Amino acid sequence: MDETRSKAAVPAVGEGKRGEQGHIGYLLRQAGAAHRLRMERALSDLAVTLPQFSVLTMLAAYPGASGADLARLSLLTPQTMSVIVSNLERNGAVSRRAHAIHGRIQQIEVTEAGRQLLAKCRARVKSVERPAGRHLPER
């Protein structure tokens, strides 16, 4: 097949099956991928990944959550959560302590440095989410 013909047959984002004629699952995935890319770019110079931002956000909302709790809240596997928490701990953004009753469970807290980092992340994320949510009602 001719290279130019192949490129011409694929519609631009927002057109054909990549637009209003598309299946909702594909369109949601397309929108999610575009949003994720914008978020990753907004956080990149802070050296924070999107999953790390999610974990910091959930920990700020639910202090002392366990790794298993965070995995469920962040829609990640426990193994992935373990790596993320270890990296955040190494960077001083979170700390861990043993649960008072169940010693094997580690409770995780956002440190002061983590709160400051999260505030910077939220400002960046707000700049990405504002245009995306301009047609949504205020919450």
C-alpha cells in the first residue's frame, strides 16, 4: 500500500471513528491518554509521576492508609504501590510506621516536604484540569 494513501485514510483526532462516530470506549481511552500526557508534562519538572501524585493525593485525604488501601484507592497493584511508596519515602515525601496493633501493616503518612510538593503538584494539575472541566458544574 502506498505510504501517502495509508496516512490519508486515518482521520485526525476528533474526526470519523476518532470523533463523534467512534465507540465510547475508544473515545474515553483516547481522552484519557491525552489527559494523562498533559498531566505528566505538567508534573515532569517536579520529578513527580502521575501515580506518585495520585498516591500523595490519597494519603493527604486518608492519612495513615496502608499500602493495600492506597493500591485500592489509586487503582494500582500492591506491588506497584510498594515501589511508588518506596520512591516517595526515599525522596522524603512520605514516611512509614508500623500499625499499633498489626505490626506487619505499614501506615503511610505525607511528610511536611510531601505536603509542600503536593501543593506545587496541585497548582500544576489545576492548570491542566481547568480547561478540561470548563463545561462541568463547579464542585
